Amino acid sequence: MNWIRDAWYAVARADEISAKPLARTLFGAPMVLFRDSAGAAVVLSEVCPHKSAPLSLGEVVGDHIQCPYHGLMFERSGACVHVPGQQQIPASLRVASWPCAESLGLVWAWPGEPARITDAPPGHARHGAAGWTCLHGTPLIFPAAIERVLDNLVDPAHTSFVHRRTIGGSDAADVPLQVSESADQIVVQRWIDGSEPVPVMRRHGRFEAKVDRWQVYALHLPNLSVVDFGAVPAGTARDEASRDRHYRTYSFAALTPRDAHSTHYFWLVLRNFAPGDAAVSAEMEAAYLATFAEDMELLERIEKIRGVGEAPPETLLAIDGGTVRLRRALAARLAEETQR
Ligand code: FES
Ligand SMILES: [Fe+2]
């Protein structure tokens, strides 16, 4: 598979990993995730190089994982550090290891060349900041290739149709989208001026009259979508401070290839209202899951048509500015990575 590997990819919600090994398919490969005695996350290939037993059935002993079959032990670098019944350990006896780090309540791993790590995994200034509450959503698996799920996230035009029963406000369908691009992100956005607040905004934003609302869909290449969504009373200031004072949410989706036809979908939502209110978080989680189910249903069908079967070429239209830029940017990045 042609995947971009030199990037931080979310591999688990932080609370999914413990000293009990967790098996997870990532980039088409069986991997095992656990925490060492200091609580640091470790991501290794799951297959023991002795006789291929799955390491996730083994145990974490101190900082090492022990194979359930004959007791070989591996450290976080992937090197074997103990072989029952023999002193000499061949240097070749090791499993693949991916560097990892935590941010935004997620564990991120680097499936590519470690020497090409230049920065930390993505963060956000409002995560953990006063006045902001974070909902760490249940991790999902989308039954479609990562390119298709990414495409859906730079395509706000589908919202008025696929999500008409959930989040799709009908007064936005004809408001044009502005698309812009920089070195590492693609942004699709629009302001809908003098609009009726959508139901969630009416409820939590306490708006008495019309609002100016915005949708800013930023795709941080190659795998993170951040949607900034909110409203201010119509005609008021639009600077960051004013937008932070009224109704605002940031929805994050961090995507990671599971295999050629499925994608891990880690998500979280930051909000500036109902601080710490667990009931509001539960209600938001249910609403997001209902919306994701609508995307999943459609993308699964498209995956069967295009990803598994043979389909005629697509036709791109005026609404596909985000898609065009996304495909070009991903192809360029992949070409650059494979040429290095
Ligand atoms: S298969 Fe892992 S120790 Fe033998
Ligand atoms: Fe959608």
C-alpha cells in the first residue's frame, strides 16, 4: 500500500493503553501497544520473531513484553533482551518499534523513518486551557480507505445532504466555500451571515437573535482534521477573542490507516460552553456518533464500489476545491517520501 509513513499518526486514545497489552492493526500490520513501568507508551510489531506467537497474548514484565509461547522478552526499542535457555542473543532477534508520544489525550506513533522526526505530535492551545472542556470520543473504525475518509473531511458540501437529519443547516447549502492552501494544511471555510442559530447554538450559545456563524475545516496534512465551528451575535466583532467569548467548538479527527480498506478514526471535541458538564458531553458524543454513522454508511458503499470493485472515473465539480488540493498535496508528499 502507498501510505505516507513519515508523520505522527494517532494509534490509541490515551486511556486505552495500560500495562495490559493491546493488539491493534495499523498500516496493515499487527501491532501491540502497552505502557512500561514508567507509564510511557510503547508500540511494537506484534509478531514474535521466534515462532510468530502474538505478543499481545503475553505479559508486560517491568519495562519489557514477554512472549506467551517460550518467554522471549523485548524492550521498547524492539530488541530482544532475554531468551530462556541461552546466553547469547542474536542482534537480528528483534521486532519493529515505532517512536511514540502523547498529545491531545491521544497516543501518537511514527511508522516511518525515525531520523525524519522533526517535531512533536500536534497539539492545540485551547486543549487543557481554562474555560475549555474536552470530550474524548470513543475511537472508531471507518470501513473505507484513509484517502476516502480524508476527502470527506475537506468536503463540507456533503453536509447539507448526508447530514440533513443531524447537523446540516439548510441555509448553508448555497453559501460559497473559500479554499486556501499552505505548506501543510488545506482550509475550506465560509461565514453564514445573519443566519438563524442552529439548534445546538441556540441551546448553549444563548443567542437572542440572528447570528453570524462560521465553519472552518482545516486539514493538517497528512492525517488531522480540525473543524472550527461557532457563532457570534450578528454584526459583532469577529476577532479571536470575540469568537472565544461566544459559541465555539473545535472538532478534531485524527486518521490512521488500519488496512487498505479501513481507517482508525480518533476524535475529540473542545468546547467553550457547559464547562465540565458530563451530561452535555454525553449528549454531544451521541450526536457526533450519529453524524459519523451517516458518513460511514455512505463511505462503506463507495469503498465497495471504488476500493474493492472497478468503477468508472470520478468527475470533479466546482464544489471539489478541497478534494483537488488534498489529492495533489498527498500525491506530492508521497512522491517526496519515496524519493528520499
Ligand atoms: S514464539 Fe515467541 S518465544 Fe517462541
Ligand atoms: Fe460527514
